[in-house]
Amino acid sequence: MKKFLSLKTLAVLLILALSVVAFAACVKPNDENENENEKSTYAVPEFSLTINDGETQYTVTKSDITALDFASASRTKNEVTTYYKGFSVADILAMKQIATAGIVSLTFDNGSETDFYESDLEVENVGSCVLAVVASTTETDGYVLMTTPEQNSEDPEGPIRAVCMAQSTGFKSVKNVVNITIHRPAYAVPEFSITITDGEDEYTVDQYDVAKLDFTSASRTKNEVTTYYKGFSLSDILASKEIATAGIVSLTFDNGSETDFYESDLEATNVGACVLAVVYSGTETGEYALMTTPEQNPEDPEGPVRAVCSAASTDFRSVKNVVNITINRTPA
């Protein structure tokens, strides 16, 4: 004999089923729940950050980033690891609809008039950079807001601290960040590395160093054919590395080649007319192209960097594929 459920029993089962559906609809995926919990657990301080992208400025405040997911980072110094939570720089750029194409690097600074500090981050490491708002000495709990200039005027950590965990960068941390400046060179800048030797001191100059400098022009005429170059002033590069020019007699540029070595000396008086060129053109206003590298033309590479001097008072004209600059000073 078949048994039938009573109307009362059916009603109870229907109510239970509807309750389960309603509860399931209210539950978010675990990762979303965890992020929502973090946002309610960790305070986000009031702050204002300016992003400079050429002539365009963007302001980022607490109200902007609270819509973003939390991101984590850590930094070890003197064998002590500090854990941070905050917001991904990549997410902030995307939120402000700032295109990353063409960016070479970003400079973070604290805007201080008395204790200014800045550091450069390569664009390929943006994904590893976090603007942290809380910190802890343990990974799982104990996160607190960082000290602000009002709380610690001598050495404020926050309210925002930029932290990067990438192993391939010299950028580690910038306290109390108030400005981020984006560097987009007007022309393509190739990867390169030049060593400047000044006595016992050595300085490395690469594409990230020059990205902050203004482009400058030079030209060279050979066999009645003029080639136009754009690159970076040697004077600006020496200044950016804080290399004193007093006492310099000359600078020797060489290509570092073991099979076809070439060098040329530039008088100190003509440093201002020397350009480390990265692009060239057959016409002054035409399209500029990168110079051939040793990989592209092993027999006679022009670049990636070519030293060009347009001063009429020098025998120095050009050195292709520069890899070394040696500073010659007056003997002490």
C-alpha cells in the first residue's frame, strides 16, 4: 500500500528547501568572503596620493581603494620579516584607467622638504608592488596602522608604505608615499648597461636610470650625409649619478669589444655637447628607429647606445655600442 505525504509534511519540506536556496544565494566564494572580512578587520587610514603621468595627474584616496581587494607583501631586513596588507599598484593603475603600455619605470617619493626620499620601480615589477596600509610582525594577525607624520614627524612609516617583493629589483620600500611619477620616454629606449668608472668608484647606467631624464638631440655629418640622434645628455647622466665634474680632464668612451676594440677621448669642456643616443633618423623630423645591437649585427653594431658629440671644437665624433666610460681626472 502506497503511503502519501500529508499536506503539513509537504509544507515543512518546501520551507526547508527554500531556506537552503536562500542561504546558498547569500554565500560568496571563499576568496571574496576572506577579502570582505579583511576589509572589515583591517582599518584603512585617510590618505591622499598623487600619480603623475606626464601632464595628467590622478588623485588616489581612501574612498578609491576600499573598492579593491586586499593584497599582501612582506619585507625582510636584518633577518626580521615584516608583513604588510594593502592594495596592488597594478590594480590602482587599472582602476584609474592608466595605460601601462610605454611605461619604463615609476618613481615613488615621500614629498618631504626636509628628508626627501625616492626610489624607482621597473614597470615589470609593478605586479609585485603593494601600497600597504597595515603591518605586522606575524603573517596571520596583529596588523596595525603605520605611524603617520602627525604621530611621528621624524620617521613616519605611513599612512601608506610602498613595498615590493620582486627579487629582480633594487626597490624594496618607500615610507609615507605621497607621489608616484610615471616615466614614459617620448621615444623607445632599449635595454642597455653602461659602466662609468671614476677612479675606484663604478656606476651602472641602464634604461631605468635614463627614463627619468629629458630627451636631447645631436647630429653628425659624415661624407656629406647628416644623421640625427636623440638620447640623453651626458651632463644629465653624470648629475643623476651625483658624479662631480670638477677636476675632470677628459672621458674615454669604449665599446668593450675583445675582437674590434675602439675608444675615443672627449674633453671635459665638451661634455655638455655629448649625447648618449638611443634612436636615430635620416631626417630631423622623420621617424626615429632603434640602432642595431650586437645580437642583430655582430660585425658592426651601432647600439644599443651610441655616444655622439656635435661640438665643433673636438675630434671626438662618435663611438658605437658604448659599454664603458672612464673618467680621467687631474692627478691629486
